[in-house]
Amino acid sequence: MAAICVFCASSRTLDRRWLDLATETGAEIARRGHALVSGGGCVGMMGAVADGARAAGGPTVGVIPQALVDLEVADLASDELLVTDGMASRKTLMIDKSDAFLTLPGGLGTLDELFEVWTTATLAMHAKPIVLVDADGFYRPLLDWLTTLADQHFLKPAGLKLLTVVDSVPAALDAIEARLG
């Protein structure tokens, strides 16, 4: 069983398709016998991915800073809820607890988490799979920009190759499972 960390939006005002994608992701992680590691929130896609995993019988680990617990957005139904003193320690603990990373659509927080695990991978601080789900072309502008960074030598081609980009949740999990063996 792998511990798969999912980065995604926690916004409460998302289109239903993104919430459904998150629910599908959690359920697929559980169906394949893996554990979910999430940001420990109960709202938006973050809550949906955890609900999907639990509904399919999978274990969930939430990692959340105390400030968000205080705002009453903690996923109290998590099998394990780890409370940190801040966002930086949250990311560190999520990286430590996870065997792989899967990124769904999201905003600044999601991008922050993605870039943290990707940067630490380029620095050889871990060799864990990092997969980006580009559902409906959500990340296409970002991917185009990243290619430009590589073309202009701000990003090494080897660093760009550390990010696997797919267009579906099953493809994401196939990629993770292939890398983990």
C-alpha cells in the first residue's frame, strides 16, 4: 500500500465537475489499495477527495495547521489527523508521510505544494513520483510557461521530466504505480 498525497483546491465555491474529479480520485486511490494523504481540510476538493477515499474503504491521513483547525475546516473524520504549527511544517510532514504526489486543479495553495515537492525532487531530496492531472486542459497555460522556462534554461530538462503530466485519474495512478513498482 502506497501513501498518495493529493494536492487540490479547498475553495467552497467550485464547479461540480472539480468536486466530482476529487471524489473520483479519492475513490480510485482506495480501490487500488492505497492510503490518501491530504491537507486535512473538509471543504472543497480537499474534503471531496477524502470523502471519496473513505467511501471506497480507504484510509485517510490529514495534515493541517492549527490555524485552519481553529477556522473549523479540519477533516475530523480522517483516520489520522496531524496538526502542525504552520503551513511550512504542514508541507514538510506531507512530504515525509507520502510515497507519491498527485496534483489536481487548484489555486495558489495547490501550486505552492506542487512546486515544493517538485523543487525538492530536483534537488534530489526525494525521488518520489510527482504526477499532475491536466483535466480538461486546466494546467495547459502553466505547462506552456514551464516549457518556455526550460527553453530559456531557467529549468533543466531533467527537472521538467520529474513531473509526469496525464489527463485522467486512472492514468495518474497507473504512472505512480509504475514508478513505485
